[in-house]
Amino acid sequence: ASTPPELEQIEVMSIRVLESMTSDVEAKTSKAVIVTLGDKGVYCVHSYCDGQSFSSFHLAAKQVKQRDVKSVTGAGDTFAGTFVFAHVVEKKSLEDSIRLGIAAAALSIQSEEAVANDISSLC
């Protein structure tokens, strides 16, 4: 399957951002640009430790029926917080951390609360 043009554009921009992030001090660490696309999921471009090799992937959003959406306010924050916790604290892989962020955001939009009560069920 070919990559849709809009994802190709995001990939090109993300690689440029990653290249600009490379410095002498950080040359031996990997970096990532993660773009949330709402109901279209998440696109990630990441560099490897050499700072020269890149990889990318797209993960679909969890499908939520329109009638179940209560509010999209806070969905991005929920994604970000869950991603950081999973990746930094729990040391989960980049992809697994993004998957958890997507799942948390899907719960968030189905809640009238700023943070869904059942978000702890993801851990």
C-alpha cells in the first residue's frame, strides 16, 4: 500500500525537524517527532542513535462512534501525558507508548470529565 500524500508531507517535515535537532551533545540519542492526527491516528518519525537513519510509522486511531463522543477537550493532553508516562517512566517502546496514548485519548473523548474515570484500566 502506498503512503497517502498528506502523510508523505508530514514525514518530510518531521525528518527536517529531526535533522535540525541533531547536535554534538545529543548525537548518540534517538529522537522522535510524533504528530497526532485526531481521528486519523498518530504519525511518528524517529531517528536512530546514529542520527542519520530514520524510520516512520502510522498508527490508526481507536474507532469511537460519534454518538459516544462527549468532548474532545483534553484528548491531546491525555495522549501526551499517557505517552510520556509509558515511555519515560514505564520504559515501554515508542510504538507501545503511542498505542497507550491513543487508547487513553479514546477513553478521554468518551467522558464528560477532563480525565476519564476508567483511564487507570489501561495500566
